[in-house]
Amino acid sequence: MHIEPNHHQMSLWFKIRLYLNRKNEFKRWEIAKYALATLCIFLPGLGRFIHYFTYPCLFTFVAFFCMCFGLLMLFKVKRKWLTPFIIIGISGLAYQLAIGKPLGYQTLTAMYETNHREMLGFLSSPYSIPLIIGGLSALAFLLWLVVGEKPIPLLHKQTFIRRKYLLPFLLVSTILFAMTHWHIRQTYPICLFYNNFMYIDENISIDDYIKNPYKCPDDYLPRNPADETFMLVIGEAARSTSLSAYGYPRKTSPELDEMLKAHPGNVVLYSDGISTAAFTKASAMSIYSPLTVPEELNSVHTRPGMSKIFNGSGFNTLYITTRPKYALRNMLSTFLDDASKTIYLTTLTKKAFDEETIPVISDYIRKTPGRKLIILHLMGSHIEYAAQYPKSFSHFRSGKHLVDTYDDSIRYSDHVIQSIASQLLLNQKPAFMLYVSDHGENLNDMNDNNYGHGTRALTQYELRVPFIVYMNDAFIESHGQLAEKLRERKSQPVSHDNIVHTFMGVAGISDPYVYRSDLDISSADFKTGIRYITDENMNPFDYATFDFSKKDKLKEIKKTLAEEYRSKFTW
């Protein structure tokens, strides 16, 4: 009775040993191609290690290489079946080489949601040429080299590998995976699955957000005059360092400059305003949400957005934009659609300039009774700058095309914004307006060929944005103390996290469920706390302590190795 099971176990063990002792016959060039194919598949992992220099990135790259190479050799997988994985790998590396950093969560969501008009605009960027030509050329060559059956010179000899000799590759990969712990989610290719999971999870939460209406309790409703107008104007990719009002030598904001002189008590220029991110979606979420950046990361759907708050407080709300509608529904588009009326002037077949919003807004203010909130999102200085303004606004001619067209777009935005502001200042009813940009822009400022936004490491040029308040005389008369506080704090550090709370403060909405007086610039309780910013992977940082300096990568690697492992190699 005891012999039979042992015999059965020995028989199974014998079969395993027999299987592992068998030889897999190869030409040496076939082994080289399997190794090259594996390398191509996981090249983005190597790129992440070079960029971030973290040991989880290195361990995961080596682990996946060993595991994949071992399995391909063990089962002699046909290399043609690896083509889609090689394409993804080469594309990921091409992106990093062209942009300057690995693909992250923000770029991934932008790829899913960006309208075709915006996508075509990126082709005008200097990095689009090396990205497309270099990537396609490398891809075609490597596919021909790896997938094809053409032998590699000097590697014609026949050889064999016993299957058991491939097991150490799998063992090494297992050990390295164990060493990465939870950090593996930030490594390639796990990050692709993790980022997509985050995106799916975000969109699942949309239904929960929609199902929860908001009604401001009576005790916290506005007691202000019943016919006030509040307006938020969001620029696109406008950086404060490129406005003459902020000291830029070119006259890029001539109308604002004149307005500051003519109405010094009505216009407040904040000298230290920042965006919370270098991507529109992340930064705009901070503008619309009453939560701070760290709270938004997991709980943005748990609080109403700006339009929903004002709807539930008895306001008429309008969202108007010249930006195209998002291709896919997301949390930000849901915030935008909260407005009781939404107008998209740019469609699939028609492009609108920002000035076309002016008569629509004037008409809305004139015809809509009661309290009003208007949110205007401009196309502003979106990449392909020359396409964002009429040719009649081409003004600068230095020979530097990108800088000239960017400055022209800033000058055109100045015209649009001041045209709207002038109407509000002349309004007999109280009116309040804030202009802020979603993020800034890089224009090769460090002579490092860094253009656009969300490219490479975060820079000051991407985060420092104009932050300007406009108040007409009627508003100042009815809200004298608030207006004085807003003027007093023009040198205080502010960010997108202050916007919703400041609008609630000046509008008289004080529901503690959504309102925080310490974030309201007009409140006596205002405090200058931590200003959070996020990187492409939604990691929060304190702006005040964030290191914007460019370091020598080799020196940084040597220093890290020395500090982390000195004790291990000291007897």
C-alpha cells in the first residue's frame, strides 16, 4: 500500500528530470535574436532606471529580462509572435528619447482623451520630428533584425541548451521581483497596468459623483446682493514670465499694463501664483475641486466641483470654451458638464478663436437674472501657438518662430481677457473676475531643447502662472473688507488650491462641507500653507522644497551608490 504512491511520485519526478534534461537545439544567431527581442520588449524598463535611478526599476528590468528570455528559450517561441510587444517597447523608448522622460500617468490619460485637433497641434512641436522619424526607423530596423530569419554574421554554429540550465533565469527573476516589494508598481511594464487601473478606477468613480447631488444648507447660503456676477477665466499654457505685466521685456500684455495704471484699485496682480501641475487635466482638477492636491488623488469624486457647488447655492452657471470637447468622458469633463449651461464653440468641423466668446458672455450676463457664475476656458497659448490667434495679431518678428508665435498668443489672450474685464468693470452690478492659467510652458529657456509642457523634469516655467483679480466699483462698494484683503495679499504665495475657496468666500457660500476659510484669499482666516504640486505620475510634492535644479546624472549615481552601500563594503 505504501510502495505504490512512492513509485508514482518517483515516476513523476523522473518525468520532470527527463523533460529538463532534454536539449533545445539552436543556431547561435537564434539565441542572440531571442536576447535582442527580450531587450527590445523591456527597453522602457531600462530607460526608467536610467531616468529615475531607483533600484526597483533596475531589479524589475533584470527580472523581466531573465524571466522572458528563459521562457522564450524554454518553449522556443516563434519570434514573429513577439512583434506587438517589440513595437510597444521600442515606442516607449522612442517616446523617452524624444520627450526626455518615460511615459507616465498624465501622458497616458492625455493620449486617451485628447481631441484630434489638439493631437495634431503637437506635431508642430520640435520634439515631434525625432519622435516620429527616429521611432519608426528604429522600429523597422529592429523588427527586420529580430523577427527575420536572416542569420547574424559570425554566429552560424549549431549549439544546444539543456532545459534545466534555463531554470536559473527564472529563479533570478523571482528573487529580484521579491526585492522590489510594492515599488514594482512604478516600474515597467507593471506601471502600464497600474496606470490603466488608476484610469479605470477614476472613471468608475464618476457614477458615484453624478449620483450625489449637492444642496447648500440654508444657514450657509449667500447673503450678498442678488444680481452679482462671478467669472473665472482659465488660460492655456500661459506663463507669468512671458507677460510684460510681470516684467517681461516685450509688450505682450499692453492692455493689462494700461488697465493696471488706469484702475489700480480694481485690478490685483498676484506676484507669486503657481499651477499645481504641468498638465491641463491635473491642474484643472485642482482649479475646480475644493480638495487640496493630496486629497484629490484618491477622493476627488467625494466632493462637488465648483459649478455643482454654485448650482446648489442658487446660482446660474455657464461653462464656455473654445477648447474641443474631451474625446472620452472623465472626471474633469464631468466637472465641466456640472454647469447648468455649457457651450463648446470649437467642434469637429469648426475652430473658434477666443474672441468669439466675448459676445456670448455679454449676452449671457445681460439676459440671465440673479447670481451668476461664468467659467471661461481659453485655447490661449496651446501648442501650435500661431493657430490660436488671427493673423492680424501677428506682431513679433525676431526670427525665433516659436518664441515669437508664443508671445503673439499671449498678446492675443491679453486682448480677449481685458475686453471681457472692461465690460465687467463698467457693469453697474457687482462683478468679480479671476484670470489664471492652467499651467505654463517651456521654450528652451535653459538651452536644453525643452519645449512644451509635461516634458522632462518639472520646471518653474511650467508652474509659474499669471494670477489676476478684477473687481468693479460696485463689488468693492458692497464687499469693501474682502476687496481690501485681496489687495493686501497680492505678494502672498497662492496656487490653484485657493481658487474655489476664494470664489466661495467672495460669493458668500460658507458650507464647511466644501469651504475652507484658510484657503480663501479674501478671508481673515487665510493662511499661506504648503503649496502642493504633482509630477506626471501624480506624486505630490511641496513646491517650496522641490528641487528644480539640473543635476549631473553620473555624479548623482556615484553619490547614491557610495552613500547607500558604503557600510556594506566596509570591514
